[in-house]
Amino acid sequence: MCSARRLLSLSVDEQLARRLAARAAALGVTLDEVMRRDLLRWLGDWGLRFVTHIVRPGETLSGLAMHYYGDPSAAQVIAAFNALDDPDLIHADQLLRIPEVGTLTPLPAGESPYLFGLHDRGGEHLMGWAGRKGWVVITEELGADADDWSSCSYADLAAAGYGVIVRLNHGYGEKGTLPHSERYADFARRCGNFVERSQGCHIWIIANEPNLAVERPGGPVHGQPITPTLYAQAFRLCREEILRRPGHAYDQVLTAAIGPWNVQTAYPGNPSGDWIIYFQDMLRALNGELDGIALHTYARSPDPAEIVSELRMDPPFEHRRKMFRTYIDFMEAIPEKLRHLPVYITETDQNVPWLNQNNGWVQQAYAEIDRWNADVAHQAIRALVLYRWERHDMWAIRDKEGVIADFRAALAHEYRWHERVAITGG
């Protein structure tokens, strides 16, 4: 199928026009052929990378240019890329394509161009020493008191050049990653209060692995199951509260990572509790009202060969991947209209405690995600975060020199999701 064509005109003075026409005649080509060839050479791959933006009420093109490029005059770039006849006439729900975000200006504070990351504060110095300041993921227990304004600052991490992602939990254990559905509005207010008083973070995850029984409010036996519909209800309220707070209109509010291989939450339309169907139903229920996606991907053992294994699950889930590449099942399940969104793998480890050896598992994991990102047809993954640094459970890394050595070896590579910004002057 042929793409639509537009006529571009070029005005030149009379003498230059005669020279161009005569030169083309001497070479036996048309000016159209010459101009198309040379313009494509000049253009290169500029403009093949873009993000999409759904216009919100009250937004302007200059405001979007300031947000994405740090320069309101770049509104003309957005207008030209979207063939807007009148840049002043954009409307709510209009889809705009914003070209070369991040290649015109560096990333904002609180975001990292690297894939590397650690769950919890404390180990980020390893990334700093290597000159690869990646991501730090932090979880916070907020409760659901709508009048609670207590908060935390992450400004030190952002100012030092690290990416910051904060997960907002109602609680842990029987408290539930979300409260009972009767208190979703209170939890959303609490999230908004926390975000408004925070500093240094603009990427937020709402809750954790809601398909797991242990994350239910009230506990795994008598607690309220969190269906995709209920999760979407809570997420919308939280996102609305966050985005309406001063200074946070353009924050990224990410969906919770879904626990791979878990079948504990069955519901009408998904009687087997299939985790990928849960993930798809959650995204469909949100109908585009999200700013990014968090994923978890794990291996079964410390064997580095599991990183690239294509082994499938046993029936009735033989169509699902059994090892680290479970992330591919999630990526392939993302609807086409959401393929522009940022994706972050905010937890990765094995089903057993980290083996205190430098066996190459960490190196292989980062190489795998870098290979995924190398295919321009793939939706980019912005982070692969090792779970976890601190001694909060059996997956602590901080005392395991073998794992740390493996991580340091991975940090020797230039694994980025975001291209370098070349700044030249005349």
C-alpha cells in the first residue's frame, strides 16, 4: 500500500533555477530525483523516533514544546511534524506526534538514559562509580488517610543524576497493596498528598502485583481479590489526583507490575487466572488513561542459560514462556495503541536467593534487554532493575560480593535505552 504524498515547493532565484535545470539535464536525471535523494541523505533517520501525546484540556502547543524540549519556540517543530495549519488550534483528545524527544534536549532530572537499576537506596554508588547512573526504585507504604500529608524527598538522587521511580503501596501483607475498594478514593487522595509534598520524582507506580493473593486487602484467604476492573478503578483515581497536583501535570503514572506465572486471581472471562490475560484486561479497562507500564520478569534459578531460554510452561499454559523471557509475553500483549508508552522492568531476580557468585547471570540479563531494544520495531524498555539491595527479604544483594562483581561487569557496557545527545556549536 502506498503512503500519501505531499507536494513541497522550493523558491530559488532565476539564475540558480537555470543552473539546477541544466545540471540535471546534463546528468540525465530529473530535479525531483536529485532533490529527493539529497534531502533523504540530509534527513537521515531524524523523525523516525517520536512519542505520541493525547492533548489534555487547556494545553497549548508552546506548553507542550516547553515540556518536551524545554523551549516553547519548538512549537513550530511539533506543528510541522503534525501538519498543523494553525498551531493555535489544538483540542482535547487530539493525538500529536512529538519527534526526537530527548535528542533535542537532555532527559529531565530524575530520569536515566541507562538500563541499569537497583531496587532500594544504598547501592547506587556502584552505578555512579562506573559512570552509568541508572535507576533507583523505592517503595513507600502510604495507608489511606486522606488527611495525611507526610512525604519523602528523592531530590538528592535526582540531583546526583540517577533516575527515580517510586512505588506507592497502601500497605504490605494483609493490609493490601491497595485498600478495600470502599477506600480507593481515600487512598487516591493520600497518593496525591504524598506526591505534592515530594521532591525529585515524577515517575510513580500504583501498587504491586495485584493478581497475587498475598497482595489482597485482608490477606490471601479472606481478602478482597483485586480484579483488573477494580485495579483500573483505583488506578484512575490515583492518577487523577497525582496529575492535578501543582507541578505534577506531566508526571508518569505507571500501572502495577503483574506477577508472572501467578494464577490466583480468576474472574469471569479469565477462569484460569492467566497472568497475561489479567495484564491485557487491566490495560483495556484503563482505555489509554496511563502514562507508562511497569513489568516484573524473573528466572527460576541462577543458571545464566535461563536468560535466553524459550522453554514453555506446562499445560494449560504451554503458550507462555517459563523463564526470564516471560517479559516478552508481556511486551507482546501490550495493545498497539499503547506501544508508544515507556516500559520499565522494576524487578528482576530468580525464584531462589541470589547465589553469591559472579556467574554472569546479571551480565546476560542486561545483554538480553539491550538486544530487545536494538530492534527498532520493539517498544523500548527503559530499565532493568535488580531486586533488591537491602536486607528486607531473602533477595538482598548488598552482602553478596559475587553478585556485585557480576553487576559491575555488566556496568562496563554502554547499555542505554536513550540515545546520546550530541551538542555542537558554531
